[in-house]
Amino acid sequence: MSAALTDFLLELVQNPEKAEAFRKDPNKVMAEAGLSEEDQKLLRSGDPQAIRAAIDKDRLGDSYITIIYLSTGSESGSDDE
């Protein structure tokens, strides 16, 4: 597996037009994205556990992607002004 797979999946999440194109013609969109035949076969399998394992394997390599969402601020409702 490659970082291309992880990047491709992130793009589908972030780009609704790309996601819709993928729903309509996944083979075309995967080929246009330059995914390897192995990555395309994996996505066509629809096996969420295998896809997750491939992403986890990629994350452990040099191309580790970290997405951190930090929420800050008080939710206590304090009126201290």
C-alpha cells in the first residue's frame, strides 16, 4: 500500500464532488488518481478491515499522516468577566 491510498481517501472525505464522481465511476476516479492496481483492488473489495489495515500500515511508515483536532475554550458557563 502507499501513501497515495491514504491521500486519495482523505480527498474523498474533503471533496464532495470527487466523492460523487467516485460513487458514479470508481474505476475511472481511482485510475485518474494514479492509485496502484493493488490499492484499486483493495478499494473494490469493499473490505473495511483490510482498508483500515492498509491505512494503519501506511501511517506507521515514513508518510505518517496526523490529523489533530484541538478544541479549546471553556464550556463551564462561567460568568467571570
